[in-house]
Amino acid sequence: MNNKMKKLCKKFAKDISYYRIDSFAEKQAFVDKLPKYICEDGLVRVNESGMDCDCVQYTGQLHSIQPSVMAWQRLWDSVGEWAEGPFHLSLVLPADVPAIKYKAHDRALEAFEDGHPHSVHMGAM
């Protein structure tokens, strides 16, 4: 390995360790804010929203998980594995759980009816 390659490898290793530390900091920030999201049953509610491959936008899909980083990561991986489009997960405060209802909106049909079937826009639900 020549000197140029060695320098690139060292820089790459340094960059990886920087992002790894940043990732740990993000996880710690997540753990620090978890206590205010714990419900009476000891679980945390997570709201899933997104859009599937047919351009149906949805929100209000609630998941219950243990209050831990591993449970969050498992949920993220599970939802991501079966996602047919973009999705977002957000923690829900215990007081807001009863107000969350599942809603879906067909954006492709809306675009067709509005006369612009060539472009679909995600909007507020």
C-alpha cells in the first residue's frame, strides 16, 4: 500500500469514528427525552406516517414499544423493511394518544381529479 492509500485509509477511519460518536450522541439525546413519552402501561407510543407506492398518504398508525433505543431501532427496521415509500416515525405524548386516529388520503386520485395526474404532492393530512 502506498502512502496516498495509507492517508486515505486513516482519513476514512477518522471520519467513521466521528460519525459513530455523533450517532452515540443522538442515541443518548433520544434516551434522555424518553421519560416524558412513557404511558401508564410503561410503553411508548410511536406514530407512523408516510406514503405507499400507490401514492396513498397515511398517518395515525400507532405502535407500542418498550422505552429503549433497541426497541426503536427494531421498529424502524421492521417498518422500513416493508415500506413501499417514504415513512416517518415520531414519539407521541401520553396526553395526545387518544386524539390520534388513522387517516389515509389517495393523492394519486386527487391529482387525477384536479387535472394534474402527472404530479403527486404530499400535503397536510
